[in-house]
Amino acid sequence: MDYKLNSLEVIELMQPKIKKLLHQTAANNREDLEQELNLVIIETMEKIKFNNMPSFSDLVKLDENNIIQSNKNLLKLKGIG
């Protein structure tokens, strides 16, 4: 099974490491830095999702294949194919 994490799950998994690293900065900057790190994680996850998107021609081929398969199934149901 191909399971993909969403941005919030990655942030949750990274929280212990982020909290540990935040102690290396001044206390008055920690909250801002944590928000910035979370934003970077979200933006990176969105880039990964976008880069893994199929091309337009791949989507057209997929749609054509689905239409062909649907037509074959319909013909079988009618006893023609």
C-alpha cells in the first residue's frame, strides 16, 4: 500500500526535533522560528506534491483509457462483447 504523509503529519513527526533545535535560539525568537520552520515544511510538501503530478498528456491518456474500459464493460453488460 502506498501511504503518503500530509504536511500536518510531517510537522507532527518533526516536532520533537524542532523543539530540541529551538532551544539553540533566543527564547524571544523561538515561536517565530517554529512558525517559519512549519511554513517551510508545508511549502516543501506542496512542491513535492506539485512535482509528482501527472502531465496533462498523461491525464488525457488516463481519461481515454477509462473511457475505453467503461465502454468495454458496458458492452459486456449488454452481452455484446
